[in-house]
Amino acid sequence: MPVVEDEDASAARNNVNSALEGLRFIDKRTASAGDEAVWHRVMERFEKLSSSDGKLPPGRFGACIGMPESEEFAAELLGVLRRRRAHSRGVTTSAVEDRHDIGKDELWDLWMDLTDKTTASRMQIFFDLCDRDRDGKISGSELKSAILLSASANRLSILDEQAEEYAALLMEELDREKKGEVGISQLESLLSKRAFEADSFRQHYQSHHPCNAERLGRLQFLACSTKNAFQEDWRRLWIVGVWFGAMAVLFMWKSMQYSYRSGFEVMGYCVSMAKGAAETLKLNMALILFPVCRNTITWLRSTRLGSVIPFDDSISFHKTVAGAICLGVLIHGGAHLTCDFPRIANAESKTFMRTLGRDFHGCQPSMLGMVMSVEGVTGIAMVILMAVSFLLATNLARKNRLKLRRPFDKLTGFNVFWYSHHLFAIVYALLIVHSTLLFLTHKWSEKTTWLYILVPTVLYIGERFLRVSRACVYKVDIVQAAIFPGNVLSLHMTKPPGFKYQSGMYIFIQCPSISPFEWHPFSITSAPGDEHLSVHVRSLGDWTEEIMRTFAKVHNDSRLFPKLYIDGPYGAAAQDYRKYDVMLLVGLGIGATPFISILRDMLNTQTGKPEYQQSPRRCPSHAYFYWVTKEQGSFQWFKGVMNEVAEMDHKAVIEMHNYLTCVHEEGDARSALITLVQALHHAKSGVDIVSGTRVRTHFARPNWNKVFARLAANHPGARVGVFYCGMASAAKELEGIAWTFSQRTSTRFEFRKESF
């Protein structure tokens, strides 16, 4: 009779197969393109990398198969594959090692071995990578060498002594009989325990979403999705709607006004277009100042208006209004220069004197005369200054992504953006002159530009004076400064008397020794209840690089620390974290800083500090923190926070997930040993080998769909605040996923992005 395997044994065998089938030697993203497409790319690289004789040098094998950053690992892999091929043909190993270059036929054979989907083949290749003396057994010293090789392939810093400790840990787990060596069966058994998690929650959330296209009809699904979208963005929609409506009304009103004037006979609809655009420019030149009045915005967001106006989007609105100004300038200036001025200059003398003679004091101007008039010169000057300011404010210029050669590299960067933006002081002065000396408007009551911009300019100037006065009042002394790997500077300062803030807020910092005019924003990383004030600065631009060099020179001698001034605090999206029962905090690199204060604030609330006991503010019941970084050294400056959470979060309110993207994702042969060592070491000592903390580090990037699905399954019907700080590209992805899961599940995800 055939032996019938019970369900438990069958499940165990499936897990083993799942783990070992996940072991691969080709990057998952590369392999996902399909076998033929991937091989075609390999051959394209072969043609580019091969020598004149049409063969590939062994040193370029890694780049050819898609491992350009893992040359040492690829070289070891090449040796293993060649020996396997030689053994199958009965060729001696020495003969294989004497052959250097790789031909197309051999590359095809090697590729077939690498992409072999059978479990036994993959396991044997991996075992041979560890078995350096080729005796069919793996010793402790061989495991140590394999661990160092894996660390190198993943850009991890592991000392020789650490590798020896980790090898001993693996041998302890593998060599239960204390023989001093292990075979392929023991290694296979250990790898099988690393089976990947099944998506058991997927069916759960799919069966519970309110807007399910399969469960609802097409029209009902569309109505449900529209309703949810409106609930998510109604504050943005009504603000943008009112703004567009105001511009449309002003444009139509002024256009119609000029269509009934005598000059319309000469200029036609050109003058209507120009004057309509000019009226929208008045509005937008006023509106563009409000989003950068940060003190006013911070105060307003704490009032009832904060619930109906999206103050978190103030900078985005500032940029949007700037775009509308560009369009208005093009229409206004273009209509004048290409249509109005030529028609006036070329109009019949009688028609001109009858319709426009009084406006030009009885003298018909030439095209050049109008351009060179005060009105024309001020208009052109404003356009030039605006163009310079707008171009230098783009991400390419502001973040110095253009990489211009010297001396033109000085024309980009944050410094240039900062100073060029102050050209708008001249623009506003020219605007007053330009709007006062108009060709076609003579009544003072119709010269309304000053009425539009009076309040915002006074408000903005007042805020600048407030910043200067605060610099005198909020005096800080640097208590501690430390530079961590990854070019991160940690600054701990004394808290000025009367300086009150909430977690999630940010401050501006000025260092007069670097620049007496520049102020730069940084998230506050200390909690409101802490005795000190702290920020973390990442070297990303000219000013931050200079402050890093300044503190590096003093070598922790507090007497030599440069003087700093602060301004703030100012409100940000993360400040509203207490409005949610559940939070998802996502930080990329230095983008973790806005959330450090939040985590510390939650810990202080748990520990019952006196200043928190009487606080009426509630604290979220769950917080999921995901930090993604590409450098192992970044853990050094974040280690303190991770240890605080691990030690003080007795109620398990905070769940931390660290992701290191320089390590290849789990399942990749290059990270397999590191993953095994990490799991065993964490299980035994409770300490992660990568971060050196009790928080486990994941490899590669998070699967955000799985993250959101898990939260939706764990918190059905909840309102989850998704707070993000990092690159704009990832923000779009997260916002899209949050919106999708809000439609598909009963959980509502509200996306909030840090922007200052």
C-alpha cells in the first residue's frame, strides 16, 4: 500500500520547498522579466563587456549576469559553477581553473545552472559556495569565510572576530553531534526553517471591504469609491475649487470690462486677455505669500480652521500658485508684446486718436517706445527676476542635481535658491510702480494692486521681524554634538525659557559663522517633556556640509562650538498624530527625524511623567514605525531611540520595523547566510547583528501592499494616520496604496506628508 502523508507532514514539506525554492542566484527584479527577456539582456551586456576576441574576462562575469556590485561573490560563484560543469564531464579541476575567458557557449551553460529551478540544484550550488576545500563538508572556518563573503556582497561591516562568533553560532545549530563539520542535509534543514510568511491575511481583507467591485455593481462601486475619495480630499478640493473660481470670476470680470472700452476697437480681445490675466496675477501675488507666513499658519492650524483648511499642504499650494503666476505672466506679457503693442503702433492715426489718444496724451507711440517706457521696462524686469527665481527654485537646481562643472556649480544649491528667492522683494517694488503707471488706467480707484498685496506683504514682513527678535530671545547653548556614520550630526541644545512645542513640529536654525542670513528647517527630535532640545542634521547640501565640517573641526570641545540661533516652533503634518487611534509612521533615511519626537512622547506618556499625567491629550493605541535606510552606519544615530522603545514600551504600543536596502532581499543567495545568522543571533541574545539593538532589521525594501493589508486586517474599521517623510517618488506610491486600501477595506488610511 502506498504511504499516505498526513496533513502536518505535507505542510512541513511544502514549507521546506517554499524556503528552498526561494533561494536564488539571480536578482528577483531581474528574473521577473521572463526567461527570454533576461537572457537577452545578459547577451547585450556580454557584447559590451567582452574583449576583442569575443570572450568575457572572468572579472566581468558579475556585471554580465546582473551582479555589478558583487564582484567577489560573482567570482566565487563562477568558480563553483565551473567545477560543477567539470565534474559532470569528468574534467579535472585544474584544467577548469586554467581556462580564463568565458565564451558564449559556456556562458549559456553557466546561466542554465544559475536559473535552474530545481531545489536540489540550487541547494548544491549554495553548499559548494560554502565548501571552499571541496571535501563535501563545511567546517567552522569555511562558514566564517562564507559569512565574510556574504557581508562584503551586502556592504555590511562585520569584523573578523564577529564573523568567527557568527560561524560558531551556526555550527552550534547545525552540528548537533559535535563532529566539527556539517553536510548538505544539515544546511538544507536549517534553510527550510526560513520559509517565507504566507499571505494569510489577504483573503481576510478582500472579504471585508465595503467597496468591492465583485460584491457591488459597477455603478455602486464607482459611487462608493467617489464617496471615499471625497472624504479623503474634500479639504483640498474646496480650497482649490474656491481658488479656481476666484481666478475665473476675476478674469471674466476684467475681460468683459475692457471689451466695452474704446481701446477694444484697436486691440480687440488681446487687451481683454491681458487685463484678465493681470487681475488673476494680483490675486496670486497676494496668495503666494500666505503659505510662507509660517507663524500665522502654525497658529491657524491650532484653531477650528485647521479642520477645514489643509495647512499641511501650504508649501504645495505655494508652488501651485507660483505655477499659476507663470501662466498669468505668459498670457499677460505675451498678449501685450505680440498683439496689443503692435496694434497700437500700427493703428490708423484717426482711429488711434479717437479711441486711445487721451490715454497716450495725443501721441501715437512706437513699438519700441512702449517697450522702453516705465511700464514696459518694469514689466520686463519683473519677468526676468521671476524667471531666475523660479528656475533656481526647481528641485534640479535647489538640490544641486544638475552637477554643473566649475565655476557654474556655484549657480545651484540651496544657498542660491535662498538668495534668489529674495529677489521677490524687488519684484514687489516693481509691481507697485508697474501697476501705478498704466497705459489704459488713470483713475486711482481702478489701480487696485496695492489693495491685493497690502495685507500679505505686511504680514510677511512682520514675520521676518519676528524671526529676528526671536533669535535674540531664544538663546541656546549646545550641550552635546556628535557626528555619526552616514554624515548625520546630532545636536543637543538647552531649551530656551518659555519655548513650548509639540511632537512633530520643526524649527529653523541659523549659524552666523556660516551665513548670517540663512535659516534652515529641521524636525525637533526631542519630546516636549525632555529637558533639552535636539535636532539631527544630515549632510545633503552646501550649508549642511559646512556645518558638519565646522563641528568636525572642534572635536567635541564645547568652548569652540559655533553659536546657533533658533526660530519656531512651526507646525507640521506629524503634529496631528494624536488625532488617530492607529498610526503608520514611514521615514526614509533622515526622514525618520519627525517621528523620533513622537515615539519619545508616546514613551513618556506610558512611563507617567508628571507633565503628562494631567494632560487631556490622548495617545494612539498602536503605532507602526517603518524606517528605511541604505547605510548600516545610519543605525548608530538611531540606536538610542530603538533601545528606548525596546526597553520602555511595556504596553507594546509601538511596533518598529527597520529596513536596510543595501542588503539583498531575503531569498537571495548573497544574503542567505546573513539572514540565518541574524535570526539565530536575535533568538539567542535578543540583539540584532546589523543594528546592534533589540529591534530586528529586515532586508531590502518593504512590501507596502503587505504592510497596508496587515494593518487593514488588524484594525478593521479604524482610522489610520499614515505619516511620511522622505523622497517625493515614494510619497506618491504610498499615497496611492493608502487610497487603494481605503477603497478596498473597511479601514480608512489618511496620508499625511511632511513638507517644510
